[in-house]
Amino acid sequence: MQSNVPQKITIHEVVLRDGIQSEKKLVSTKEKVTLTNDLIKCGIRRIELSSFVNPRLVPQMADTDELWGTIDRKKGIVYAALILSEKGLDRAIQCKVPHVGIYVSASETHSRKNSNMSVAEAVKEARRLISKARGAGMEVRAGVMNAFGCAYEGNVASGRVLTLVRDFMKREPDEICLADTSGMANPLQVKKTVKRVQDIVGAVPISLHLHNTRGLGLANVWAAVTEGIAIFDTSLGGLGGCPFIPGARGNIATEDTVNMLHESGIKTGIDLDKLIDTSLCFEQYMGQTFPAAVLHLRPSS
């Protein structure tokens, strides 16, 4: 195995936020709490519980404040949320959220559809939000959406991504995240972009948020792993996708990612059998068949 391949990978589970945000069946607060606890029992140590957004736009997040007040926070677990506005950040501060993600899109078209702001306006807003979040004692993950391409605009120049990363680094974030929001990344592009971002961020951890829209999700994970990336966003069952981008459905599945890493001799701290059981239970709750490839491979008894 290559020397720069990490010995252990951290999974940042996003099913409760990205995974269900576009699902028509509303997931109850009780089920969200149960799923969170079950994921922790599987060995997952980072969970994105919600986004603080307008519930009229994303009905699945209508119970966000209640959920944060209900969760029994366990030591050693990173509970995170996505922030899109100052109002959302104020709510997160009120809920004592310890870890927030603040993102800017590298695509002008997506930025306006996602936040009704130009990239320049979104950058200005992100600077304020990061400063305010850090002032409130929160850990901040600063992210670039559409870092590998945009469904509306096509290719996104890597220079745009690097400019946003450099701007973020001036705010001293705890982590930089590159998001393949449209699912357009390919392995060679991932390797090249990661290398250039590593040159900018130094010791600051880089995480990747990848989608499997075009079937390249795991290939992109492996490309990043060989460059030393050790944090990946995944979604139980492979649920998820950006609601503002047609066809951008399907985050990389937690089960498939963990399976590939384990088969390659890389640790995650996650019990795959328990994870599959948890996913099958949630699949039954949702009343659908999840796209994760390893989910239905076990022989029936």
C-alpha cells in the first residue's frame, strides 16, 4: 500500500441532513434520534444531524431545533450542522451546536439558485458567518460546493476553487471540505485538485463530500485516499443529493465506502454488519430500496 494512504479513515455521516432532505416521506424526530443512536453503536463518530434552513424550502428540517434539544449528546461524537445564513447560525448557537459547515459555491448559477447570492456576495457572507461561529466557540468546516464541476455551467475552473480555499484559510477554519455537489468529479481531477488544495491548507484537514451521480463515487474516494485524504462524507444507503440540481441524486453510500476501505486494509472503526442492519431497518422505515451496492448481498437464512 502507498505510504501516503491513511491507516484509518473518518466517516462523516450525512444521511440525516443530505440523505433525507429531498425525500417526500417525512422522517419523525423520534426516528432521527433512534437512527443517530444506532449509527453511533455502529462506530460512526461524526454525524451531520441537520441544516438550519427555512422549513418551507426543506420540510425535512422543520424539527431541527427540537432534534438538537432531544439528542442525548455522547462524549467523543462530533454532532454537526449545515449553516446557510446568519439566521440559521443564530439558531445553531442557541441550540449549542458544536460543529458547523459553512459553504460557498464555485458556480455562479448554482450560488444564485442555492442561496440567491452571487459568489462574491456569498463569500462576503461566509466570512462573517465563520468569524461569528468561531467567536461562539464552534468548530468550523469551510467548504466549496461544485468544486469539481457544475450541472448548470459544466466545468468549473480549478482556479476558482483555489481562490475560495485561500479566502477561507484567512479565517482559520478547522477543516476544508471540497464538495462534488453535481457528482461530476473523476479520479484524475480529484487527485490534481486535492494536491493543489493541500499546498494551500498545510496541516488543516481536508474532507471530501462526493456524490455517485455518474457511478464514480468510490473511484473518487480511492483517488483521494491515495493522496492522504482521511475524512469523507457518506450517506447511509446512498441516499441524498442536492435539491437545487436536477439529477444530482445519490451521495456515496456509507456501507459501500466502509466495505471498500475494509477490503483494502484501511480501518474506519465501523462495524459493517451492524451498519448494514441499521441501513436495512431504515430502508424498511422509508419504504424503498436503497441504492447501496453491498446492502442486499448477504445470503438469506
